[in-house]
Amino acid sequence: MTVSTDAPRSPEPSSDIARLVEIMAWLRTPGKGCPWDLEQSFETIAPYTIEEAYEVADAITRGDFSELKDELGDLLLQVVFHARMAEERGLFAFPDVVRAITEKLIRRHPHVFGSARDLPPDAVKALWGEIKREEKRQKAEARAKAGLPPLAEGGVLSGIPAALPGLTRALKLQDKAGQVGFDWNNVDSVLDKIVEEANEIVAARRAGEGTSAIAGEIGDLLFAVVNLARHLDIDPEAALRATNAKFERRFGVIEDRLAAAGRKPAEASLDEMDALWNEAKAAERAAKQAG
């Protein structure tokens, strides 16, 4: 892909990915581009990349597909931005990113593009793991041939990014441990663990333990709840986002009802707000049943 860095006076929008790559190149061209874009680096852009991914997830949770279109564009821009900075360093370019992911998709789906056809979901998941292990082995061989030192060998739980949200990282840690047999046998055992962890919080408070100790117990409880979600095939991060949205929606009803009476939440009692909360909850249930 040949990228021009000579920006026209009024570049036109386009559905061609090449145009997006060109615009990013223009923005990063010294003396011609955007001062803010020019001073960015991988490190400064990374937080925006994470933020945009969350905004995509938020649009999906809200069912706002017009917003989803825009948020996906913002996330795509992050990919193009990182690729442009890499190209400037002579590392790789956007076409290399596209080629890498297309190669990976074809390689990891032999049940679609190869001879391993008609596999059930569990067999597909097992095959995926085998392919990833083979990829890791090939990368190690390539590094050895290039005279590069081997990557540090990690344990079962290695390779899970520390920057992941806490719930998501807990889910991945548990999943990896479960793959080698370190797991609860059934959902009831996980529920018992949740009760145990909740009781430990109660005991810690009664014993007058400090904030740090209680925080540790709360972390254990959250970890156990994530484990319950995993055993029930529920994404804990998505579940919490949905509950956050529900809380915002119902509290908004409280604010609206109080505002209609010329009042604010700070001017209402807890009992009043609790009653309005229950009304909002009942209205949602009735609407759901009617739908």
C-alpha cells in the first residue's frame, strides 16, 4: 500500500480503508500534520485504545447501533494510529497487521478452511489450544534461528495481560487454572465458597481488622463471584456493566420523580428514594412481562 503524505486542502471522506491510512499519515507528517498527533507515542495512545474498546462494549450493552458504528470507527483509528507509528520506525505497516490477522484466522480455523471439518464446539476449542501451542513453539524456533534470546518461560498462568480489567483477568486466570484441573467440580461448590468468603468479611469486621485485611477479603469474594459466573458461562464484566446500567436507569427514575415535585435527591429521605426505586423496579418488570 503506497501512502501519500501530501494532504489535499479538503480531503473527502471515504469508505476505503486506504483513505484512512493516508489521513493518518498526513496527520503524522512533520510540518504538515497535527501537532497533537505528532507528539504521541505508543505509550500515550495505549490508554485511548483501551478506552475506545470499552466504549464499543458500552454501545453494544445499550443496544445503540448507530453509536456502535462510530465507536468501531474510533477503535479502528487506534489500530491505524499504532500501525503508522510502527511504520515510521521501520517496524511494520498497516498491511502487515492485516496480513498477520488473516493468516492467524485461517491457521486457527482448519475446521472451516482446512480438512478438520464438522467438529463440535468442545473439539474446536481443544484444537484452538493445540494450534496456539504450535504457534508458540514456532515463534521460539524463529527466535533461536535469528540469534535472539528465548522468551522467559512462564507458568500455566503466564501471558494474561496485567492491564486487563480485574473481573476479566480473574476470569482468564481461573480458566487457565481450570484447564490443568485446578477447579471446582460444580456450581454448588462455588456458591459455598462465596458464602465462606462473605462470612470471612463479617469475621474480619467483628475482629476489628484494618482496611487492608478487609480489602483482601472483599477481593476474595469478588474472585469467587467471577468463578461462579464462569461456571455458568456468564461474562462477569458484561454482567456488571448491565447492572451498572440498570442502577443508572432506576436512579434516573428517582431523580425524575423528585424533580417533578420540585425536589432533588439530597432533599429526600432514604425511605422515600427506596420507595421510588421499588416503583421503578416494579415498572420495569411489568414492562418486561408485557413485552
